[in-house]
Amino acid sequence: MITTFDFLIFILLIVLIILLFSVIHYLKYKYQNPISTDDALLNNEELLNHARKSAIEHRSSYRRISYRPLFSRLNSNHRFISEVYESVIEDVSSKMLVCPASEWLLDRSEER
């Protein structure tokens, strides 16, 4: 039977193994850039070779990205702009002076 202490030791070992592999991976790829682009002028062929090599070595993530936070922020920004627009319309209706940016906002919304 597995005790909680054994389980904690097991989890600790897994975390240490993951940490070890992360450090090894970091050290392996840290100094692997053979072409130094700092203050270097590359001709077209060298630049194309570097671009090809970088494209081949590039690792992309296969996990799905959630766009929900972006849509939430987009909706929040839309609400804010709509509120400002309504406020500017009220100011113009009451014959108040508005700044040029407010006039620009009204002009752009009328184009729709």
C-alpha cells in the first residue's frame, strides 16, 4: 500500500526529473547559433541560408490557443468606445464644443 509520504517522494522525483531535462535542453540549445548576427553584414545567399536553417530548426507548439481572453478584451473595448461615442453625441446635441478627436470619431462612425 502506498502511503502519502511515498506519494510525495514520487511527485518530488518527477518534478526533479522534469527540471533536470529542462536544464539539459536549455544548455544544449543555448550556444547552438553558429552564425552570429550581432553587427554582421550578410550577403543575400548567407541571409537565405540562415533563414532556411532557422525555419527548419523552428519548433512550433501544437496545443490549441484559446481566444476567449482576446474576445473578452475586444468586447470590453467595443463597449468603451460605444460609451464614448454616445457621450460625444450628447455633447454635440447640447451644442458643446468637442475636441478634434471627438469630431474624427463622429465622422468615422457616420461613414458606416
